[in-house]
Amino acid sequence: MELVTGGFESQPHAHRKAQLILTARGMVTCDVAKGLWMVPPQCALWIPGDMEHSVRAVGDVELYVLFVDPDIAKGLPSECCTIAMSSLLRELVFAVSHLPALYDNDGPPGRLIQTMLDQLSIAPVEQLHLPLPTDPRLRRIADELAADPSDRATIGQWARRAAMSERTLFRLILRETGMSFGRWRQQFQIMLALERLATGEAVQTVAMDLGYESASAFITMFKKALGQPPGKYLTSRRGHSPALSGMRGN
């Protein structure tokens, strides 16, 4: 277990082994070449081996970090993803985090780890991924949205700013992200909103800063995208974490 207060940001790096980061408290984002992944409390981030990435944590965070050898990671995702953690899977990660680096592979520790891997292989993936385009014109749009997320310009207005036709922009964003422009912008806003809400900002403030006319309009959008209103979504993922006393990192 690793406890970090005040957040942190790592430089881009890679590990030979795959990495599982369980967010018991706080909010984590992971940046890889293909996009951003958001990891709310009680979810986990899966990073395949040899994948370059950087990780950023917001606010007070409590993380459990496991490294998984490629030889036993077969059948697990080949791409970075955010995993929804069941109570069972969460407890398995907590237990495995207490094991020594050298454990009996044929004994109870090995069976415990295999059970955790079996549960990981069937765990659902959260829709908290923002594909990042590589085209420089789309990157500029992404940078402008990040600088002013309240900008409600239409796809036609964005196309004119990028000196291309609306049809070209539509096809380009679909090809590079797999999403329509409107869906991609909405996902962009959800990621920004989750990060800010996790630090305790009011829904009303976040909604206004994202350009929504009212908090209710923002809540409606959020619920349609993630299935729950913001407050309930975060509360349901805060869950519990083991007492800090008597725990150590691995």
C-alpha cells in the first residue's frame, strides 16, 4: 500500500511488468499515447507491461500498487483500462499487497494471487477513457477545450477555426477517436468534471465552468453517460479501505 497526500505526478515511464493501481481514496488519471484514463475511488487502473505512461493523482490519495509478471498476466487486457472493482476483487488486492516479494507459488499465496487474476480477467471495464487524437489540428482543438472547457462552439465553428470543412472534421475525429465530435467533447468534460468533483468542488461550480446553463442540465448529461448522478456516482465508489495501521507497501 502506498499513501500519498497532496497528490503527485510521475514523468512518462514504463515497466517490464504489468501494473495494477487500486485507488482506495482520491482520484488518479493515467496518460498514454492513445489517451487518458480516469480512475475514481474503488476502481483500478491496469497498465500492460512495457507501455509508456504517466500517472497523476489529485488530492489526498491512498493507492495499492501491484506489479504482475508477464508470464502470469496472460488473458488480461492488452491495453490500458479502468477496471470496476467488486468487493471480492478489492479485498483480494488488499490481501495480495501484504504478501512478500518472494512467495510460495504452489502454496496458499500462489493460489490467492491466481484467484485475484481470475477475478481481474472477468471484471468489467469502466467507460472512463478519453481517446486523444494524433492529428495536430485535433490536438489544437483538445488544447483549446482544456484551456476553456466552457466553450460551447458547434462542430461547424470548430471546423472553421481549424481551417477545414465540417465534414472533414467529423470524419477525422471519428477515425482517430472512434467517437462523434459531440460524444468526444462530452467525454472530455466528464473527465474534467470527475477530477474536480473528487477534490470537493460543488456540482454547481463545475457545471457553470463547463458551460452548462444549470446544474440540473449537467447532472442529466452525467447520469446519461455514467448511469448515476455525480454525487451518487462518487459516493458509491468511495467504499471502504483497510485501516492504515499495521499495513506496509509491496
